[in-house]
Amino acid sequence: MIEEYADHWALITGASSGIGAEFARRFAALGMHLVLTARREQPMRELAEQLHTQHGTKCEIVPCDLSESQGAAKLEQAVSAKGLTIELLVNNAGFGIVGEAQQTDREHVMRMLQVNMASLTDLTYRYLPGMMERGHGAVINVSSVAAFQPVAYMGAYAATKSYVLHFTEALWAEARDHGVTVLAVCPGTTRTDFFESAGVGGWLKKRRSQSSEQVVKNTLKALEKKRQYVVSGWKNYILSLLVRLASRKTAVMESRKYFRPSPKKKDE
């Protein structure tokens, strides 16, 4: 039961806003203590003050850039220096890139691979073995509904999320007999600043979307059931099934209609 985590410590990456901040709110309401990490320190401090006032939550703030190759190691060192044992790890940090291949910044893509895959993997292997030895704990890895198919104009991003899904499901099978759940959550379009940072801020106006609250609520229900993955929202779940019925060519060709970047104006 999720209540068993009360008075234990959770580490949440990408905790300055969106889904990460909502995980912090829900865990604080359950009586957990939090290590919040992201690049932006001030939003985390404001969130920590709010959670302490409302729930008496202990919050440790560790600013960290997980796009750096040593980011995960530095984060673990900072947490260890505080003498904390992490019972619940949420690998939420990540970002996306939308654009045509010939206009894509290669270095930006490589930073995305570091955050979305390498740092997530590094942190998982730093904390999961200890959980398995203790016979208690959980890892939540934030994937995406994009994990179920190749996506034109978001090729690298969708591939990172496919990796997260498969990596998580494999570890779920390994960890379940040790009392530990490893869960992948696959949101669809969610009302966060993800699209602004990806360069397609107007998408939220064109598509139906979920709130961070809905995504986290569905995630915690799946964690209670010890599932290996959850697609947040029944329409997103149906979509994840439909792409399996279509040929791979059809799936990726159809994705061009939905994810093609809007033409830029001449003065942009």
C-alpha cells in the first residue's frame, strides 16, 4: 500500500514544475519526506515551503543538471552526504525536441539523450539494488505514450521513451520478487511546460490534454496494484493499442500528420 511510504524519503527529479511537482504534493500529503532536484532552484524552494506549511514535510533541495554526464553521480553524493535512504525514486526529469531533421540541433539532442535515458538509467541502478536488498521500495520512471511507436519529427524523443518503457518493464520482472515495484508511466499530452521547451507551445491549444494531477493519480493507482506500466487516460490507452494493430509503416507515416512542426514565419 502507498501509505507504507509515510515517513520515508522520496527522490524526485524534474521537481520544479509539472508532473514532478505534483508527485511532490501527493507524496507530502501521504506523509513522505522529499528530496527535490531540478536545474531551477527557486521554484523548488517555493514548493518546499508550501509543503512544509501544509504537511510538515521535510524537504531537501539539490539543484542538479542531469544533462551533464556526472549529474546522477553528483546527485547521489549530495543525497548520501545528508544521510538519507531513498525508498521511492521518481525519474521524471526529461525534455523533448520537435523539428525537422535538417534543422535539429545535434548537441541539444545529445543532451536530451543524457537526461531521458543515461541519467535515468544511472539513478535507477544507484538506488534500485538497495531497495531490493531491503525488500521494500519503488521506482517510477516517466515514459510517454510516444513510447509505443516511432514518431516523425520527434524521432529521438520517442526512441528515448521507448527505451524507458522497455528498461522499466524488464526491471519490474527482476524486482517484483524482492518486494520492489518498478513502474513506467506513459502520459499523453499533459498541461505542463513540456511543449514550450520543445518549441511547440501552441500544441496544447490544438489537442485534448490531461492535467499533472490526473497523471499522478493514475500512476499511484497503478503503483498500488504493482503494475509494470500504466498509460494515463483511457483514450491514450486505446491509442497505444491501435498502433500495435497498424503496420509500422502506417503508424509512422500517420504520425507526420500530427507532429509536423508548423512552418515558421519569415521574420522568425
